[in-house]
Amino acid sequence: MINPTRKQILHENTRDEIKSVAWKQIEQQSAAQLSLGSIAREMGLTTPALYRYFASRNELVSALIEDAHISFAQALEKGLSSLPLDDHAGRFRALCQGYRLWAISHPQPYSLLFGSPVPGYRLDNEAARAAEHSFLILLGVVLAAQQAGKLSPQTEAVSLSILHGEQQPGPPAMVIHLALSAWSTIHGITSLELNGHNQIILAEHANEFAEIEITRLMQSIGIK
Amino acid sequence: MINPTRKQILHENTRDEIKSVAWKQIEQQSAAQLSLGSIAREMGLTTPALYRYFASRNELVSALIEDAHISFAQALEKGLSSLPLDDHAGRFRALCQGYRLWAISHPQPYSLLFGSPVPGYRLDNEAARAAEHSFLILLGVVLAAQQAGKLSPQTEAVSLSILHGEQQPGPPAMVIHLALSAWSTIHGITSLELNGHNQIILAEHANEFAEIEITRLMQSIGIK
DNA sequence: TGTACATCAGTGAACGCGCGTTCACTGATGTAC
DNA sequence: TGTACATCAGTGAACGCGCGTTCACTGATGTAC
């Protein structure tokens, strides 16, 4: 890969095209229903041709999940980039909003990442590390706020201190706990919305609802 | 059905047995993978025999979802039954805990109800009404607290007043909003846990985490 | 510049699998006279 | 009490489908001499 030949580049391009066709189909249906046959058909190829690029369906799904994690993390970071580092509340809010917006505009990728596991698929190590990335972004924002003394949660969040022992390096347990709280909250709102479960109640007020809930969350973890 | 004959009773029993075998298999795998063949095999029948009891796979799934809704709602109500009607905070907490416990002990049924929709399945009206039931239980608890003046949310929850117009009968918009907040929150914690997404962080502290989060939620909606 | 060779993307046929569903049928059970 | 009939649970074979995967192959492309 240090000196990619012309053939290697072509190979990589086709690999990318397969993934992009796969995404196109996932957007419309669901990741569980993704089939190699329909991808090949759309590309004007026969199914076995795909085996030049992915050793199995599973490997393709792995690659897709990894890409989704990267795309998701990038979207979150982009939403933060325009905000000053000391605007902790603003950054936190932007993160929550960015999270929900990405999820809403990419419902199938989102449920691929955070929904029920795809049947028969097993997460490998590389994908697991990509999964952490988006959480680390959230963790970073909460940690920065805490270090600046801009965090005063209404509830004691000490349970996780047990988890890491007492003198563990890395973010304080409280910060981890609060970041996870935030994640849980946003995920709850988002996934109910994506699966249409709150639609009867909210109808077109989903945006307002999410906004208010983010405010409540911010009050609850006391970010300023 | 007013005067069920012996045959009709037997028919109903077999119907129940099919559903219970289906549940047994769903508990282990996933609802999307449920197959008529494996159900029949486990019952010592051939696949076409099931068509005496359900017109299609879809109808069976419908019946299962409906049953799950009923079972879920009953579990919630049972958790409330031992608590005095004026212990609003206690009832709310019990409801949240009951919600999470049912979900954890019935992971597949839970994701059948509140996860991604089963591919190819369309919710009918009867199932939709059963779905409302569990939410109405939550709504009832929040409403009772509000009427007793035991509710003082930290955030203004007025957006939904627009939804129902101004002089709409039924619970005030704020109550609906807060009930939905609670549902979102618990669902978020629960579904992250069920899909194993917070496992790396929480490990065996999931219970503690949930407990603290419920407390935070109660503080946030100000239930006393 | 031309020839021999290696590479490798893509094909087409086949395998084995499981799926939901249909259909004509058998045979036991319960009912009516 | 015994016979004729209707009911209906369950069978076994078949249909048509789509799936992932394998394999021997063709044929174009690029490389080495």
C-alpha cells in the first residue's frame, strides 16, 4: 500500500463502490436484509464477482459498520468544530443535536450501529475500537467541562468509581458516568423516534420535544 | 365463542402451544429469524399443520406482539399493585424498575415491542391499541402525581400543548410530555444495556447505573 | 517493437440450504338420525 | 344402539424463491525480456 499500483487503486475503487451501493440499499431497507446478489445486480455484475473484494458477506458488513462509525464520529466532530473550546454548554448541546440529526438522516446506519445486532454478525476488534470513538468525543466534552469547573450534577454519580478502582488514570468516574447518562438519554429519544414509537404522541413536534429534553439533560448534569 | 365446543377448546389450546413454542425460540434467537418450520419441528408436526391455526407467519407475529404487550403491561401493573396510591414517587420508581427488569428478563420480546420493526411486518389496529396500554400506565402515575401537586419539573414542558390544541380533554400536555420523557430515558438506558453497547463501560454495574439514572430522572421531572 | 507470460476481474453453472405457502389427501373424531 | 355423514387436524409432496458460497473457466490487461 506504500506504493499502490494502478491495479490496486482500481481494486480499492471497486471495493468502495460495492460499499456505497450497499449503503444505498441499506438506507431503503435494513441491514439484516442486505444481500450480495442485489448489490451485484445493481452494479451490473454477478454475485461471485464480489468475492474478489470481500471474503464473505460478514466481512462486508464489518466494513460497513466500521465506515458508519467513522462517518458518525466525523459528523459529531464537525458539529463541534465551529464552537469555542470554553463554551462547554454550547458544545454539549451541539453534540446532542448532532447526534440526533445524524441518526435521523441516517436511520438504517444508526440502527446498524446502536440497534439490535445484525443476526449472525460478530463484532471484531477493529470495529469495537471505532465504536468507542464517538463515545470518546462525548466524553471529551464532558471532561473539559468538568475540568473547567462547569459541571455540577444534581445527582451523585459515584457508582463507577468502584469499576475502575480508586487510583485509575483517565477521566474521573463521575465524568464517565455523566457521559453515559447523556448518551443513554439521547439514544432513548432518538431510537424511540426512529422506530416510530412516539409518533402517535409527538407527530410533528419531535424536534421541539428533543430540544426540551436536551435542555433537561443539561440541567440534570449541571453543565454550564 | 360464547359456547365453545370441545373442539374449539382444543383448537385454542394448540394455538396457545404454538405461541409458547414460538416465544421459547424467540427468547433464544431473535424474532426476525423465527420460522414456522422450527416451531412445527419442535412440536412434532409438519409445517403446513400450523396453517390450521394461523393464516400466515405474519398473523402469528401479530399475535405474539399483542401478547407481549399484554404481558409487559401486566408486569408493570403488578409492580405497582403493592404500593399505596398516594406514594407517587414510589410508584414512579417501581414503574421504572419494573420496566427495566421486564426488558432485561425478556430481551427478545422487548426488542420485538420497542426495537426495530420486524421486516415485512405491519402493525394492525388491535396491536396498536395494546401498545398504548403500557404507556397509559406510566401516564396514569404521572397524572396522579400532577393532580396531587407532587410534580414540579425543572424544565418547562409546554411544547405539546400545541399538539392537542388548547381546550382538549384528557391529561394536560405537560403530563404527557413528562411521561414521554420518562419513557425515553428508561428506554435509552435499557436498550443500550440490552444490545450490549454500554457493557464495556458498565460491566456489572448496570444495576447501580440504572438506579442512579432513575433518581436523576425523578429529580428532573420533580416527582415527590 | 514484438513476443511470452503472469495476473486477476469477472463469468456461469452448480451446490445445498431454508424459507413461506398451496394443495389434494388420509384418517380419526364427534354428531345426527 | 348402530349406521351414515360432516368436520377438521395433520400429512406429504411440491412450488418457487432467494440466499451465501465454491469452482473451473475466459479473456483482457500489464509486465518482462
